[in-house]
Amino acid sequence: MIIYSEILVRYGELSTKGKNRRNFISALERNVRVNLPSQKVRFERDHGHVVLTHPEDYAGIAEKLQKIFGIHSFSPVIKIEHNLQALKDSLQALVTEVYHPGQTFKIISRRADHSFELDSPQLNQVLGDLVYDTLDFAKADMKHADLKFRVEVRDDAIYLSYETIPGAGGLPVGTAGRGHLMLSGGIDSPVAGYLAMKRGVDIEAVHFASPPYTSPGALQKAKDLTRVLAQFGGSIQFIEVPFTEIQENIRDKAPAEYLMTLTRRFMLRIVDQIRAQRDGKIIINGESLGQVASQTLGSMEVINAVTTTPIIRPVVTMDKLEIIDMAEKIGTFELSILPFEDCCTIFAPPNPKTNPKLDRAEAYEQKLDVEGLVARAVSGIKVEEISASPEHKEEEEEFSDLL
């Protein structure tokens, strides 16, 4: 059984950040420590990677590392005494354990310690011969090897690995500032949140609840979606907005065909005020162009008129199948299709306006106490921190058992 001494985590895109590189790496360090609180972590900035020492639960750590934005790749390594015979013994043991008949191999050596007795080409030759001597019928392949044994000779020790596992890429969450995600219970908005996080945005999830028209199950579903997203960037602030009064007012005082337009305008006003209070820079939503009536260019123009805050739509050009594929990949799809209503569907008219007019929307809003309704909704928000800790996962499983 292979016992790994360390895990080397590579930065990737962060190495291109010039003078800001240190800030990005510090953010990555913070996110790694948050996601792996019990793990010993050492950052070696000069060598372009993070070192996790003595990983007790490699499989569990690897699963978490794959979800941390800012990581290009990582490799579990064996730390070896600084001499050639120790390297040969360790490589021979590793090859014997991981090799399967018919596989090809390659040795990739890097000698950072130039005082070591063999240079990189010589190491490749000596260690390649060792593999031939250890295995019957082993073949080398310099271009498409099945097994790539990497050797790095450094001043303090020699490091041996054979796996390179892709990371999530992107930028560490928090490096781009804070954004507020309009999180429904659907498929699109969690994917939009994931993509914003991948570019370094620290998201807060804003969910509109309209009891008794929306159920506790719908609210829990939104929280569970937030919990999945929290795996990619630590804890997320979940903001529940009371929306019943506003929806009832719109239903009672405005034409049905403008109900969705006015609803979205109110939502945007509320999120914008929450953003301003909580130091947010942008609003994020899951709109996909042409998918529903409120997501035509005409609708977007009228709805957007209530704010000058930048609105980021990460999935705007994606079709539904592309969004579903990504939702399945990140683990939100099965939650998103649970049959709970959200506030965008409870009063949905049969024939909503796909090309609403701004002057008409503003005229209908004259019949409503816009400022008072928005103020009461914002003053009634509930904020809850949601993380992806084991305790929360147990709660999620208990909730699923009730369905």
C-alpha cells in the first residue's frame, strides 16, 4: 500500500498575475485552509505550489482539492531520503504496486539540486533501466505513456509521484470581490453561481420566499443548493427575502401579462439594496437568453432599468442542455429538479409579455407602493451561513429521506 508523504498542489493561472500574484496565492492559501481545517498545509511560493504534509485521508482530501478554485493540478508524492539508492528502492516498490501488464511508462526527472550525482537525462536513463529490470515486457512511451513517474531532486529530499490530478482551475474565491446571486430553486442559477465563483467572486445567495404559496421544502431546497456551491469556496451567506406581500400586490393591481416583468423588477431592486448594504459589487443571475419570457432582450432591457449595478449572466449564451450538463457535473441537478415551486412560478400568467414596454411597466408600478414594499422586504431578510461541513451533509440526507 502506497503511503504518501505530501501532496503538491500547483497554482496554474495564478502564476500569470504579476505584481498581484502574492494576493491571489494568499487567497488560495486561505481557501485551502478553510476547506481542509485539520490538514497541515505549507505554502512554498518560490516553487509554485502548495504542500500538504502527511495527508491522513488522501481520498477525502483529493475530493476536496478538486473543487477548490485556483488549483491547476495536484499530485500525491512520496518524500525520499536524499540519495540515489533510496530513490531506486522507492521507485521499484511503487512500480511493482501500480503497474498493470501492457501499460507503458515514462520517467520525468527534474534536478533542482545541481550538486546531485546524476543530472536529469542520466536519472531518466538509470531509472528507466530499473523499471525494465523490475518488470517483464514493460515498454517506454515518451509521448503517450500510461504511467508517468515524476522525480524531483531538491536540496532537502527527493520527491516521487506518478499521478497528476486536474484541479478546478479558475481563480480563488474572493479575489474578484463580492457578488449577490439571485438563487431560485431551478437548474440555471446554481450553475451561474458556480461559474461566478470560478472567476473569483465571493457570492452571497439571495432567495425569494413567498409563504404560504412557496413551501418550507422549496426554501430547504435553495439552502441545499447553496450547500453544494459551498464545496467550491467555503461557507456562503444565504439571504432569505420575504416576498409574499409584493407578489400579492402585483397580482391584485397589475395586468397578468406584466406580472413577471414587475416581479423581476422588484426582485432586482431588492437585491440591489441588499448588495449595497453588504458591500457587493455585482448582481449575478441565471438568465439564459430566450429561455423564458422574462429572458428576452426586450424583457431584460425593461427589467434592468431599475438599477445601474452591473448584472452578470454567466449562462446567458448557453442552451438548456449545456446548463444541465454542467449542473450534473457540479452536483446541483438532482436537487434542482425536486418538485418544489418557487416564487417565479406561483402566479405565472399563461401569456406573459415577451417584449414589455418600459413606460407601461412604470405606469403599472404607479399603483403600487414601490419604495415601501421594497423597504419592508429588505428589512425582513434572514441571513444564515451555510457550509459544506459533514454536519450539514447529514442534515441534507435527513431532509432527502422525508421526500
